[in-house]
Amino acid sequence: MRIEPYDPHQLDAVIRLSLRAWTPVFDSIQKAIDLDVYRELYPTDWRVSQQKAVEGVCAAADTKVWVAIDSGSTVGFIAVKLDLQSSLGEIYMIAVDPDYQRRGIGTALIEFTLDWMKVAGMSVAMVETGGDPGHAPARCTYQKLGFGLLPIARYFKKL
């Protein structure tokens, strides 16, 4: 497995792997919040908004994106944003194809970007994730890599 800078010709592969990776996450979110709220947040199919989010991140000038390649296939990606004023690097988006999960690819992507952040002058790295069961593997990875949790409560109500 190798990590290389994202190239726009990889967009379809990144979208496909992301949607596959996030299916259990969105299933979990749907069970974790009020169904009416979920339907307001994702009025059609969550895949539509997430595809747009991935497309936006991959095209954003303020975001650096890398992909994980294994046996010639794009199997993961990570997107990072830097705040130069606060010296904060944010892992903004990450996904690993479910067929390649639990092989250390997510960990390798994160370690790669943490090293890149240090070289770029960042002093703190941040990543956000959900507290629902679907995000448990992500939380485990972040904790294993030394990220500390700041508990934040986010409440939703359908109006």
C-alpha cells in the first residue's frame, strides 16, 4: 500500500469507496437520532449529499487530499485543512473501502497526514467523529493514535 497525492481522475473511486465505507455510519446515525430530524437532514438519500461533500472536498483549494493505493486500486482517502493562524490541522474527511478495512490503511493515512501537518508548522491536530455505534471503529483508531476526546453534546429537534 502506498499513499500519494489525490488526482482528479481518482474522484469516482474516492466517491465509491466513501459511500461504501459510510453506509454503516449512516445506518447508525439514522437509528441514533429522531427519524423526522434524519429525514430533514437527508431528505433524499444521504449518498447524494455525501457525494457532493466528497466532490467539494476534493476540489477545494484550501484542502489537501491524499489517496491510499493498494494493488493499483484506490482503497482509501484523507482530506486535511490547515488553519495557519491557530496552527491547527484538521483531518476533515477520511474513508477506507470496507474490503480493505482493519488492515492499518486508515492508521497509515492519519500518521502520514500528522507528519505532513508537523512539517507544515501545525502544533495541534484535530479530527471530529460521531458518538454513535457506527463511528466506533473511527473513535478506536483516533484514540489508538493518541487523540484526546473533548466531549461535545449536539442536540437536534425537528421544527
